[in-house]
Amino acid sequence: MGVLPPLFAAVAAAEANLLAARQQMALSLGWHIVLACLGVGFPMLILLAEWRGLRTGDAAATELAYRWTKVFAVLFAVGAVSGTILSFELGILWPGLMGTFGDVWGLPFAIEGVAFFLEAIFLGIYLYGRRRLTPRQHLLVGLPIPVAGIASAWFVVTANAWMNQPAGFDVATYRATGKVVGVDPVAAMLNPATPVQTTHMVLAAVIVAGFVTASVYAWGLLRGRNDRYHRLGFLIPFAVAAAVTPVQIVVGDWAARFLADNQPVKLAALEAVQHTAAGVPLSIGGIVVDGEIRYGIEIPNGLSLLAHGDPDAVVEGLDRVPADERPPVAIVRTAFQLMVAVGFFLLGLAVWLGAAWVRRRDLPRRRLFLWGALAAGPAAVVALEAGWVATEVGRQPWIVYGLMRVDEAVTAAPGIRFGYYGLVVVYTVLTVAVVSVLRRLTRPWPPPTSTEPIATTEAMTQP
Amino acid sequence: MTLAEMVLTVMFLGGTLYALFGGADFGAGVWDLLAGRTRAGAPERALIERAIGPVWEANHVWLIFALVVLWSGFPRAFAAVMATLYLPLTAAAVGIILRGSAFAFRKAVVPVVTKRTFGAAFALSSLLTPFFLGTVVGAVASGRVAADAASPGGSPPDVVGSWWNPTSVLGGTMAVLVCAYLAATYLTADADRQDLAELAERFRRRALGTGVVTGVVALAGIAVLARDAPRLYEGLTGRAAPLLVASAAGALGSFSLLVRRRYRPARYSAAVAVGAVLWGWAVGQYPYLLVDRLTIAQAAGSRATLVAMAVSLGVGAVLFVPALVALLVLAERGELTEAIPPSTTH
């Protein structure tokens, strides 16, 4: 280090920081988002089961609600703390973003804090109030949990939408002087990308929670546990997710058309369109080599039709912007194709269940359906991650689209990558722990509570 | 009072509540660490688990509340603090994630070995997190966070010396002691309410012992501040002196109440002692947000955002404060307990 000119050393440190900071953010966000989805979608399933148990006296439904609550208690705790780390990281890793725009896009986070309070409070009462409340009151106390969860998700995603579609301040002045004036935090929150992004994410949360839960019971059904408990445990979450999936496909199309009009460079990267042209074909599958698609299936004029509703419409390509403002196409397109492919796979399963249900009021008879349903949980998580990769990497090199680059936002503090290495270890251990605890909680009922040390020691402490 | 000061006051109120409630949850983890071997420490660990189980997540939200109000209302100060103090803050964040997860895991698992591992992670992170958060307070209070630390072209911050210095170490030590003191006092009352006389006696002794140690460290800390954080020292001994007196009175009050085994009033008195010293810090460094570097007025972000924050937090408070009070009252009365399974016939 000593022999390097100081400026060069500083540049090298900044580049090392940028890569480490982006990896750390991707790891933390990619990890948290799975729990966040379960946090939003799972309470709905619990309350549905509890409501069914209450209304019909169905013991299996009541039992499901009880066991899911135990699982949810763990997931919520881990989700809450893994979300907290993100608000630390926004400042630790991206002080340039926070110092410049903190007051522009901060409002939704503050409101999300209120929603999070409500969620944590009612969850506390819901988890620990069962003895004190009547079953009906217990159900009612649970109702605010999914509502607050959806609200939290909505407000946080408005902030991400703002990064894609900055609004709520004087953009021209910022471009000219780098000063942020004319701040309108409500306009920032309700930026043009908010409606489509928040809808897409909340639906994704329900889909992930539903298919992940259902896949656990699909495994049970495949192993011959064809009792009411397993069938209901499969059907409730699967039916909810299946009902939402077709809506999500429509919303996804809305999102792509929104990009065509508002963030054309991202759409060009999603579809690997190099050159601006009219009547652009839609390519499905294949791989991207040197920015061009090989071995894909081409539907003539397909992209022009999908993006603009006109087979001869002009679709903007990556050549609209200088080379250093283009996102890495291979990653973005692969992630996008993966998400879309999983979306249609899930839609196929949903239709299959729907058809069987209409005909016979029962699950499809073929075991292939259950194998598909088993795969649907992990597949939905893959689609979720792929979707986030597509939208976040597709915005590069910008942290605030068109206004602030990631290298302007990243911290200048030395040694960021060591913090990242530490977090890799923490998240690895945490993943192993979560999986083993969840496996423990999903073992056959009832758990051997009589041998639980806490239970015995509680008895010991009674005078 | 300016609008910025009003929003900052709300943020600091959130921070105080985090210290009084979340801090006690951390302190409970410290006592969990010191409860002894698996069998001998089991009754104490069970009491701690019952005490913090229903409330710790809601208490934790105060931290997020304070963070987001700071970054939205005072973005420059937030960015400078986070960038400069990333080492203790990353450590605290890791502590928070391990503490919360391990606590939830410990409740969920049965085998003694895994329970012990998660318990150790929970307890150790309960000790480290308040320490690192305390060093952050010390860094700000002793003027070691540069206002331009995060701005493009600003000099890279001193990422070690900013939090490894006399005031920060004092801040970290005091944070751990205060958390332990609050927790011991609260747990004494919890044990007493549950008619666990022997446990109440144990935590009473601990509260008294920690109280003495905390008092000694606090007095010695005044000498540290006089040399290492002159601006804060000046404020504390001047404008903020009444708050320090109130804190001392609260501490002595809780001490004598504990001696006389009046546990419930003792916890309120202890809370006054801790709350007053926090506000003493705030008043002591007024009008600075980052001591010697950035005043509240300089740090304040857009007025429109401050107004929007004040309005939305005001409306939000109407929604969540009654619910939060209900949760805390139910927990305090011992009405929130683990559920029994609905059926075991499956």
C-alpha cells in the first residue's frame, strides 16, 4: 500500500468497497425477502385455518392453525431482526444515498415502523393470549397481523419503487447542482412505479407463502399420509396461492409494459434487446452470449406487441444509452426468464388443481401433480429471488435511476469487505439453524412436551 | 422549539423507550448468561423467558422507529454516524439478529444440547449488543463523528478510534450495566408477582449489586467525560444538571425500595434513573446533534418531510400506542402465557 500513490489506493479501496457492499446488500436482502414473504402471507393462511376450525368445528383445521402459529413465531422473529439489519446497512454501506436522499424517501419507512409496531404487538397478544381470550376473540386479535404485514410490505416497496422511478424533489436542480430541493415526501412515496411494484410484491408474498407451506404437505401426501390433516394442510395454502397466481401473471405483464414506457433500458436488458427497432420479436429461452441471444425461440413482433400493444411498435434497445450505463444483460435476462418460466409452471399447477376440483371436488389423482406441488415451494422462492435480481441488477449502474450511481453512494470507510465476510458466516449459520428448527417443528404431532426441560423446571420452581 | 427539535424529541423519546424496554430485554439476556449451569440456572432462565417472550419484539421496534426518524429527519447526521461507526454498528446488528433468532429457536427446540447452544448465543449477543450501541453514543457525545464523513469527496472516517476511546468504552460499559440493572429490578417484581420468593430474592441481590457498580462507574465516568468529552461535560454539569440530580434521586429511590422489598415501585424508580440520564445526555449536548460538528438545525432535512413525519407519526401513535399499552399491561399482569395445544389426539 505504501508505495502506491494515495489517490490510486483510495480508488482501489472504493472499488473493493463497492463490490463487497453490493454483495452484502444482495445477501441480506435476498435472505430477508424470503422471511418477509412468509411474514406477510403466512398469517393469512393461519387465520383461514383457524376460522375454518371455528366455523365448522373441524379439529384438523384448528390443529393446523396452532402448529402454523408455532412456526410463524420463529419465522417472524427471524424476519424482524433480519429486516432490522437492512436499515443499518442502508446507512453503513450507502451513506451517499442516505445523506443525500434520506429525507426524500424516508417517510414510507417511518410509516412502515408504525405498521411493524402493530404487527409485533398483535402477534404478542395472539401468541400468548390464547388462554385468556375466547376462540372468537383470539381470531379477531389475529386479524391485524396480516393487514399490518401487507401494509409494511406496501410501504417498504414504495421506497424501492422510488429508487427505480425517483420523484418528489426537483430533479432538474439535482442534475444541475447536486442539491436536493423542493422535497415532497408524499409524491416520492406515490411515485409512478409504486402501484405496479407494490401489487407485484404483495401478490408474490402470498404466492411464496402458499406454495412453500403446501409443498411441506405435498411431501406428506406423497409418503402416504393421506389423512384429513395433511389434505387440509395442503389444500388451504395451495388454493390461496393458486388463486393468486393468474392475477400475478397479469400484474407481471403490467410491470413489463410499465418498464417499456418508463425504464426502457431495464426492459431492454430483461429481453436482451441491443438495438432500438420496430417490430421486435419476443425471444423465449436460449442463452445470452456477448449480449446476443442464442438458441432461443423467436416469436416475430412478439415483444413489440406485448410491450406496446402494437406489433410494429418501436422498442428501445440498450444502444439508447452509453455503454457504461447498461446493466449486465446476461444476468438480468436469465433471472427474468427464470421468473417468468416459474410463473407459468405455477400457473399450470393452479389450472390442474382447478380443473380437478371443478370435476370431482378433489385433488388431481396423478402423483405427478403432487411431485409438481412439492417442487412449487422451492420454485416460488427461486422466482422471488430471480425477480429481485432482475429488477435490482437491471437498474445498474444506478442506485437512483438516472440520477445517482452506486459508486457515488457507496461508503468510503476502509475494510467493508471484512464486514461482508463476517456476515456470510452469520447468515450461513442462521440458515442452518432456521432449517433445523423448522424441521423440528414440522415433525409428527404431538411433540414430546413432557420431556421438555423448560416445562419440568417450571414445575420445579413452583413453591 | 423548532419543528426539527420537535421531531428529534420524538425520535429521542423512541430511543428512551428502547433503552427502558428493549434494554431490559437485553439485560435479561445478560442474567441468562450468568444464571449458571443448565440445571441450576433453569428456574431463572424460565422466568426470563416468560418475562420477555410476549413483549421483546414490540420493544425491539423502538430501535427501528428511532433509526428511521433519524434518517428521514436528519439524513446527513444519519449517514455520517452509520458510515463512521460501521464496525460497532455491524457488530450490534449481528448481535440483534443472533439474539432474536436464538431466543426464538431456544423456545422452539427440545433437545437440551441445541437449547443450550441457542441459549448461549442469545445470552452472549445480549451482552455485546448494548455494549456496541453504547460505544456509538460515546462516539457522538465526544465529538468523534465528522459531519462530512459520508459525503462524496469527504475524508475516509476514522473507523476504529471513533468508537474505541475513553468515552465510548464508558458508554458501552454503562449501557451493559444499565440494561442489567433494569432487568434485575424488573425481574425481581416479575418473580414476586409469580410468588417465586427465592428467585425474587436472587434478583433483588443482583439488582442491588449492579446498582452499586453502576453508580461507581457513573461517578468515575464524570472524570472521564471531563477530560475526553469537554463539551458534554460542560452541558451535563451546567444546563443538564437537574436531570442528573433527578437520575441520582431515581437511582437512590429504587435502591432503597429494593432494600425494603417494594419491588413494583422500585422498577419505576429505576426507569426514572435511566431515562433522566439519557435526557441529560441530550440536553447536555444541545444544540448539537453530532457534538462539535453538526447542530440540529444544520442536520435537519427538508421541512416538508419533517411535517409529513410529524403528522404520520402522530396519526400512527393513535393507532399503536393504545395497543402497545394493552400488550405491556397484559404482560405485566402475567396474563400472557404460553398456549396449550388444542388437541393431542392426532
